[in-house]
Amino acid sequence: MEPIYAEESARHAQPLPLIPTPDRYAAIRSATESLCAPLSAEDAALQSMPDASPAKWHLAHTSWFFETFVLGPAVPGYRAPCAAYHHLFNSYYQSVGTPFLRPRRGLLSRPSFDEVVAYRRHVDAGMTDLLATPDIALRSGLLAVIELGLQHEQQHQELLLTDVKHLFFQNPLRPSYRVGAQTPGAAAVPEQSWREHPGGIARIGYDGPGFSFDNERPRHRRLLEPFALASRLVTNGEWMAFMADGGYERPEFWLSDGFDTARAGGWCAPLYWERGDGGWQLFTLSGMQRVCPEAPVCHVSAYEADAFARWAGARLPGEDEWEILAAGVAVEGNFVERGLLHPTSAGGEGDALRQLFGDVWEWTRSPYGPYPGYQPPAGALGEYNGKFMANQSVLRGGSCATAQAHLRASYRNFFPPSARWQFSGVRLARDLR
């Protein structure tokens, strides 16, 4: 018989089915607008770099999604408030039209912020009526698209926060997004230990009654060599030791492309770090704060994470290794609902796996690609994930800006290995010989 490690614990860890009820729809849409409440209309219109988007665009695009994939096909005679929105707020769906160029989203001074809010109200009214239709529960295909739209909106809630943080960092005033959301006092960091796994045949990927994205399927077998996963995340204090040892200047620790990228960008510390008179400080959504040595390092690229791991005599985990050990762990931690919007120290004692969920997304050494047997969905929604399965690295676990209900052990996030503006950090792994 094949040893299937953690098969039953994985099944018990699967979320319950999510049903897109009117109340749930309203709650998720309201959460997006709450995240925009601290922003002025000027804040919401700006774009700090081609990889980011204005907050106003996030508000409009998530509405465009419901209009394009739900209301238009499902509601006879549905009329959009402005035909041009179909072009302006299309992100990358070539199958349904021509997207507006991403690097130019910050040039859209019109429609105004108030007009975008009115657009949301128009879409919400249509969705509320549709969800109240008596036969909606019989239309399982439509419910699945609505659920995808809600999950999509939660992804944009996190992107909105990371994009606003990058935007505000460009301002010499270093403005605060949310005044008073200070990081709690640092807790003592437990000594790093290792959770060992004997290897063998294991199954990863989602296979259950709850929601999952298409890139999490199908569930399939992996052959694992014996390995160990670190019990906690790498801390700022450990990262400062890497910096003090010349980690950013020593090419023997770096992938060639990573070292070239770091040198071209002038990297000498994580993004948002600045050296002040009293030592290192970092920019947060609550303004500048002292770097807490006990907190997890954040805003580092996969290239930096890989270099640190080599310096530390370890490596990054494979996404399969991470998922196998996370499958039986409850999705608990520091998420957006807590309101800190910044990673916190692990605290506690013992060798339990800590902070697998929340605080920071954890880079893996796995390239983002299709699972064996993967087929993207038919139609335009097949563009959601599958078309990006090249030149990206997988991250796992969620962050302090992720909604808790949005996560599960099989969730696969992905970004280019040079990306730093997301809440991304490091957990080490090593081979067992």
C-alpha cells in the first residue's frame, strides 16, 4: 500500500461550503469600501508603479467582474451605467474585450471617485435583486461564478492595502493610512526547531465540498524526500544578521538573476526599511516604526528569501512540503480582521509549527505551474489563473492583510520572484540525510 501522509487530517481541514447569500455578498462588498474609508479621492486615484493599481480602480474592477460575468449573462435587459466601463475596468480578460493598459490606470481621473461609488451601488442593487430571486439556488453554475467573484474581491482587498502602502511610501511625508494601529509589544521569539517529515508518497491539492480556485486542483500524488520545516518564520533580527554579514553583497548566496536584480535595484535591506539615527526603521500602514527584531521579516522577494536560506545553511520549502505539514493545522493567526495590518512576533514556547497562516506570505522554491491533469475552466474565466503559469513563484499561508475565511492549506498565491511590495516573508526548510 502507498503511505498517504496526513490524508485524513487534510480532509478534516477543508472548509465548509460557502454560499453567496445576500448578507455575505453585502458584507464582503462593504469590507472593501471600509478599507477605502481612510483614503481621500486624491489618494484613491494614484498609481505608484505599473504592478500596482489605484484604490479607485480596485473598487471599479471588482464591480466590473460581477457585471460582466453575472449580471450581463443572467439578467435579461441588464444595462451598464456606462458602456466605457467595460473597457476601462477590464483587467486582463481578452476573451470579453480589450483591457485598458495596466500601467496607465493612474491616468483615469475620470470617472470620478463618486462616479465609481455610484457604479458600485448600481451593480450591488442588481446583485441584491438577483440573489433574492427564488430560483437562484437552483442555478448552481451561476452561484459558483458569484462565489468566485466574492473570493476575487477578497483578493483585491489585500491588493488594495499593499498598493496603498507602496503609494504612501513614495510620499516624503510618509503618511499614515490608519492612525493608531500600532503593532503590539514584541513577544519573546521561541528558539527555532524543526518539524521532520519522513517523506514518501503524499497527496496535495484541494478535493472537498468548499470553494477552491482552479489552480488548487486536481488533488494528486507527490513523492517527497525526507525533509524538515522550521517551526517559525525568519525574524527581522535574523535578517539583520544576514545584512551585517554582507548578505546583499556576497554573490555566492544568490541566484544569478536575483543578484543582478538586487544590484540593479540597489537593494541592501527589505523594502520599506530605512536607516535612521536610532537604527533601522520601517514604513508601515501606520507610518514609520522602529524595526522590531522579534517580528517576522516582511517585504522581501523570493530572490532575497532564497539567498537568506543559503546563508543560513537551509533552503526554501517546496509548496508540497509546506502543504503536507499545514494540512492539519487550523487557519488561525494575524489576519486583516485583527486590524494590525503588520506582522507580529510568534511568541509562545515549544516546537509547534507557528504562524503557518497569517502575518506574512511564505515564499516557496516551487515555480507556479499546473498540477498534473489541470484544465482551466471553459470560457473567459479560464483566464483567471491558468494564463499566468510561467515565470512566477508560489507563496503559501496568507498575511496580515488577508481575510481569514479566504485561506486554506491548499491555497496557492503567486508572484514574480522579484516582487517585494506584498506582505511576503520566509520560513526555512532543509533536507534530512
